[in-house]
Amino acid sequence: MEVSRRTFIKTTLIGGAGVTVFGFSLAPVYAQTQGLKIARTTETRSTCPYCSVSCGVIIHTLGDKAKNVIPQVVHVEGDPDHPINRGTLCPKGASLQQDIVNERRLLKPQVRRPGATDWEDISWDNAIDEIARWTKKTRDATFIDKDKNGYTVNRLETIGWIGGCTDTNELNFLAVKSMRSLGVCYFETQARV
Amino acid sequence: MSEWWDKQIQRADYLAPRANGAKELLNFYAHLLRAQRDIYEFLRSRRGWLPSGELECDLPVLLDALPEFLKAIQSHGPESLAAEAHDLSETDTQVMTERLMMYWRNSSDIQFFEKALLQPYLRWVFCGGNPQVSFLKNKETTAESGNRDLICATCLSSWEFRRVVCANCGEERPAKLGYFHSPEFDHVRIEACETCKHYLKGVDLTRAGFAAPIVDEIDAAPLDLWAREHGYTKIELNLVGV
């Protein structure tokens, strides 16, 4: 009988064990297959957010694509096909996985009062209220509408903004719009990529 | 280049006694590799002769190595292969000539004798065939991640290939490409594509630098059965038919 590739594969599946197209018994192989613990990962190409070099990275995500499973990032490595870094990463980039999955990550706002040494938890509502109150008070007291020569400048030099390199485009867009509308000059989003 | 064959043989000899499900496959493959190395040495050591790259011209020389090769398969192959090897040894070489030429024009991964006999000859040639296996290996000295290469199932040459791309259909969307691992085979994984439902195995030499991809691929045969049970088809069967 002529054995086609399709027939062979079909036989293997239906028989559970069967033989290969060249006559090898698959029974012991099949027995080992039954005990395998298989995990699925996905590899996603991305860009390191830390600096303006913009190294390519590959993010490994564990999860079998089931709807009730939250994918988990298990590894981040340099992308060997990326023309900038060719698989290499600096120590910060090499630790990117810990930026994504980290038990020390802050999940709620905190405040350190003037003169205090410790941070204390604060609710989102209270944090937003306090930021709004202090911003208005500071701006009302120190806003500069004209410089010493009488030119209109509309500057606020007593408030600054420091962003983080992992901030998203959307967050940085809002930061620029809101800070510029207040007159903030000392403004840094750390947007490098 | 003989060292290349020796490395594959040593790896097969090392893995075979330690293998679980693939012991028989590896034992045979070690013998097959020895027979192929002998063919390679036979071709290489011929005075004043180099492969022309045109099989039709080179066949008379290659067929001189056929009898020894068939003897090896008769001695160590499974019943069906041994019987076919016996039949071929008693058949006119014209039959094998025609079979080899047919394979050369239109190769198939279920033609054992043609593929196994041509592999040593094709070490001089790049054939452009399907990949058997992929492997990851550091190419930048300061990189921890591995570049991906594919090994041709027919001529055993390797060529560079991008990491997150299906080797069968070129799919690049991450969600369509699945990588399946098992702790039992720490450095071998299934690289599967949801678009074309094909897969090949990948051997990570950054985790196990002493591995030989085409041999370790056979050792991890249980992963193949798992992949088939889950609806994936291998791009190209290897020389034990897995």
C-alpha cells in the first residue's frame, strides 16, 4: 500500500500509538507524550522604553489564550533581529520583566507630608483633591504674567513635572496639555523613544 | 566536515541510552549517521573528483556507496526499512537512479532512501528545501538572546531566519504564533503557527550549547506527537518519520 503523508498522520492520531511512515513503533514515544506538561508562550516584538536608543525586545507571555486566563510576562530578551541592538540589552533593559511583573510595584497613591520621613497611603479622591488645592494655591500665589520688561510670559516657575520613561504616549499627551495650560516651564516627560 | 558528522553521532550516542520514548529512534539514527558519514567520506576522499552540483553527472559515483548503505539499513533499520533495503540491494541500480532523480526534481519527506543517501552528497550544495528544525544561537558576543537559524531537511545547511515569523507561511502576528514548552525537554520547543497549522521544533543552543539540533529534535519526538494531537502538521518529517 502506498502510504501518503496524510494517511500516516491520520493513522498515528487514530491509533494513539501506531508506527511512523518508516516503520518505527511510536508506542514508547506516545507513552511519554501522555505525561508531558505543556505550556504555551507568545513572543511579541516591542521597543524598550528606557532611553532614546530604542532597542528592540521580545516579550515572552505565558498563557494558553483561554479567555479566563490572564497572560503573564515571564521573560524579556533583546531582539536579535533588531538592527539597533542585535539582541543585546543594557542592564536596565535586561531587567524589563521586573518593570512589568514586580511585587514591589505601587498599586495606590502615597503622600509624604512636609517634614515627614515616611510615605502614607492616600485614597485617589483625596490625592486628586490635595493636588488640585495645592496647585491652585501655588499658582495663584506665584504665577508670573509679565516679566520685568513688561512682556507677557504667563509662566509658573514654582511647579515642575517629571515623567517616567515608561509613561505612555497618551499620558504624556495629557501631561503636556495640562502643564502647558497652567504655565509650567520646568517640564520633563522623559519621552525619548 | 567529518567533524560535523562525528558531533551528530556523539550526540546521538549520548542521548540514546538516556532517552525515554525515543530510545529506539535514536539508536537507529546513530547507525544511520554513521552510514551517512561513511558516504560523505567516500565522496570526499575520491581523488580528482568533486561534486558538480548536477546530480545526474554525480550519480554514478554516489551509487558506488549504495551497497554499504543498504547493508547498514538492513542491519539496523526497522523491519519495513530493512526489507526495502534488501529488495533494493537485489535490484538493478537503474531503479535507484530513477528514484533519486525523481526525488531530486520533486522531493518528499516520506522517501527515506533517497533523502538519506543524498544528504551526505548535498553537504556540498545548497538545495533550498524545507526546514527540518530551527535553532537559537548567540551571534553577538554580548547578547544573551539567540539568533534563529533553520536547518534544511534535505541538504542539512543552515540559514538565518527571523525569530518571530512562521517558517512555513511567513505569519508574523504574535497572537498567531505559539511556542510550546515542556520541562521534560528544557531546550526544545514546538514553534507552531495558527494560520497555516504547521510547526517545526526549535532547539535553544543558548540553554544547551552542546546539543545537536537534528539529533535533539529526534530525542524530543514526544513533542511531535503532542503537536499532531493538537492539530499541527510538521513542515517536514525527519529520517525516522516523526
